[in-house]
Amino acid sequence: MIDRIILVKFGDQTTRAQLQEIVERFQALKQHLSGVIEVNAGINFSDNNKGYQLVLRVRFEDNAALEAYGPNPHHQAVAALIREYGREDSIAANIEV
């Protein structure tokens, strides 16, 4: 299995309601992706978050499912929403579990 973890930083103009909308839209991706075991998303409440407000995680069955995730049109729609709502930076990590 592979976990993909993404931290996203937004500008000051991004509202909590917009962050929550992204969380909900990201969680809904599971029904549109094959080879996905689990999808988690939430607003980061850590005091040591370095400005990264959103945490997104997807657990894939294998590398083929991870590769299919990027170009998936439903994933691309959520990625566009993240950019529209003011993404300033993101960090992604993939690990085998």
C-alpha cells in the first residue's frame, strides 16, 4: 500500500468555509477513484503547522492506483478548486506502508 500525504498552505483571503468545502470535495473523491483504500482530509489545528492549513491523505492499493490518481478528472477538479481558493504552497509525500 501507498500513502500520499499533502499539506496545503493558503493565503489570508481563504476562509474557513472554503477550507471545509475543499475537505468535503476531497473526501468525496473516493467514489471516483479505483484502487483507493481510504481518503482523509481535515483542517490542521496543530500549533506547529508552519502555515499549512489543510492535510489531505489518500491510501492506495498500489503504485498503479497512485499513478491513475493524478490525471483523474475528479481529482483535477478538486486541485483546481484548491488553486482557485488561494493555494500558496503545498508539500506532498508518498510512503509505502
